[in-house]
Amino acid sequence: MNNHQTDNANAAAFPVDTIRTMFPALQRAGDFIFMDNAAGAQIPQSVLDAVTNHLVSHNVQRGGRYGRSITVDQSVADARTSVALLINAYSPAEICFGMNATSFIRLVSLGIGQMLQERDEIVITDMDHDANIATWLALESAGAKFKWWRMREDGNLHVDDLRPLVSDRTRLVACTVTAHSIGSIVDVASVAEIAHAAGAEVFLDCVHYGPHGLIDVQAWDCDYLVCSGYKNFSPHMGFLWGRFETLKRLPTFREDFIPDEPPYKVEAGTFIYENVSGMDAAVQYLELIGRNLAPSNNRSRRENIVAGMGAIRDYELLLSREMLAVLKSCGATIYGVADEARVNDRVPTFCFNIGKLSPQRIVEEMAEMQIGIRDGHMYAPRLMKRLNLSMDSGAIRASLVHYNTVEEVHKFGEALRAIVAKLS
């Protein structure tokens, strides 16, 4: 059996119908199909229960001496442990909670802006979300200089193009793990190898990769990483990971009574405790997938996460192949990886256009047919320019996760073919 057949066999065993029953929004949606998951995924009942339990049972401030407050302290600590396991952190103390990934990118950029000195160059890409570009460009007034790592025509960043950009003046390489717009996966372990050989650090935007594959900060050997919980089957929140000593050195704003060490020095103000509880439950949901697929009493929590995310990845490869076939049958121009032979280089997030048809009109027609997708510039103005697309019209994006089905992909294809025929 070849690799393609093995992937298909593994995907066929994925219990998507059972998984869909765990998501209240999917059960209540009727005929509506969620294909805008890159903008935010739905949450399982267990996550909703965790949020509700916090609000009903201990919706108080942490740090008190009474039971409910102590419970909040414990729930935050439990969430740090769970997220540390999710990303394979060295310690739960490296996990910092807050509002969103963008605010954490800005926090780190402000700190690094105070430590540039002779290492004043930052490498950024034209494939990233603007949050991981504009935040670094804002350091120009602090003396930062910038080098652009450009996407190739094949729709991905190549590490061979990074090598000549990195030198003994490089302070940081900032890049995505997976492009939120076109779904391309970057070889971030090689990015870290190149950067560290020159004495530079690596900052990874992992927001879009989070729902699709296994995160491993130790294997990737990065220095900073941000995620958004609401892309990862949790309510709206974000988290920052950094090596403990790296975070300890990073200049941050803190009030005098806050300990000058991670994670406390990073977490300015009160964050949303109930959503952090939801993130804890979201990690446990991913563990459950792994545990149910191959029951074992001997596997650790991390091993169950590895198994669960591996199964999700295999299943999503099937979704990607089906979606590529559908889009090609509709005459779509697919931005990013469009070759099925390279499907391992992407996640099931597809950015496309169809001839000169209006992206907005197609998306509106899709909405009438109960399919939720998105159009526009995808918060990536440099990428739009790179693809010769205008900011006004941009492209269409359909983004799938593991609760989507092959049947939904085929319904999407039928709807798109009907719309193209109507508008052409």
C-alpha cells in the first residue's frame, strides 16, 4: 500500500460523524455549512461547559484566600499545564494568557525594540498576516532595519531564500507556521536552524496551524510562538509561549506588585478566566480524539495529543485532495499549493478566484445557498500585491477543519458550479 492509500485508509477511519455530535453549533446549523473556520472555529460542548462552569461556580478574581478564588488560581494553573502539553513547552511557566495573538506580537516587538543594539535587522515575509508584519515594521523608529523573505511562485517560503538574508546583524526572523490565507506550511525547524546559527531568534505565528497539526516548540527549536484559542476550538483568547529565560530577559510593562518573571510579567491586567478554562477544555477535547482512536491506559496526555492531531492531519489531507479536485473542476485559480503531489505542504485552507467573476458576488451567492465562506484581502496586503490582486476585491477563501466532511466539500462544489454558470 502506498502513502496515498495509507492516508486515505487512515482518513476513512476518522470518526467525523461522532465528532460532529460534540459541537452544538453543528447540530443546530441545519443545512448551513461552516467553511470560514480560518476566521474562527466552532467549540465542542465540553468547552462550552467549562466556560459556563467558571461563570456559574467561581466567577471571581484570583488571588484571594476563599475557596472560589483559590479555584480560579487552580483553573488557570491547569490551563497552563494543558497548553504546555499541547505545544510541548519546557514548562507551564512559559505559557502566557491574554486577549489575542496580535497583542502578544506587539508586546514582544516592543520589548525587542528596546534590545536591538548592533543586531538591528529583522526578517519578515510577504506571506504573513499583517499582524506579524506591521508590528515589526513599527520598530523602524527604534532603529530596526528589515529584510524581506519573499514567497516563491509555487506558493510557499523556501529556506534557501532565507539563508542569504540572515547575518550577524539579524536580531529576529518572524514568520508564520502556516499561511492563514493560502494554507502553505513553512519548514520552521529549518528556519530556526538558520537563524540560531547566526545568533538570531525566531518568532512564530502559529495561529493558523494550531487546529491542523501537531505543535512542538522543542522540535521546532523556536524562541517565541503565539496562538489564538478561538481558531483552536476554544472561545476568544490568545496565548504566548517563549523560552523561560528569553521571556525573563524581555522588557515588558508591569505594575510594581507583579513578579518580574514569566508568566506574570507578560500578563498585564486581568485576562478572561472563563475563556482560559475553555482553552483547557479544548486541549482535553483534542486528547480525547487521540485516546478514543487507539485506547491505551499507558499513554501520557501529550501522547494522546500527538495521536489526536496525527489523526486530524491525516483526515484533513483527504479533505484537501477533495477540495483541490473540486476547485479545479470549477476552473478556479488556486493561490498557494495547487499540486496534489504537494498536498502535504498545505492545510485545507483555500484561497482562489474564478476568472473575472466578483469574489464578493460569489460569496454572497454561496451565503444564499447556506455555505459560509469569505472574500477580501484576508488581512494580508503584501500577499495580495504579490498575487497581483487588488485590496478592494481580493480573493475567496474556503477554510476547513476536521469537523467538515467530504460530503460538504461536494455540496460546496455543486453550489460553486451552479453559481459560476449563473454569473458567467
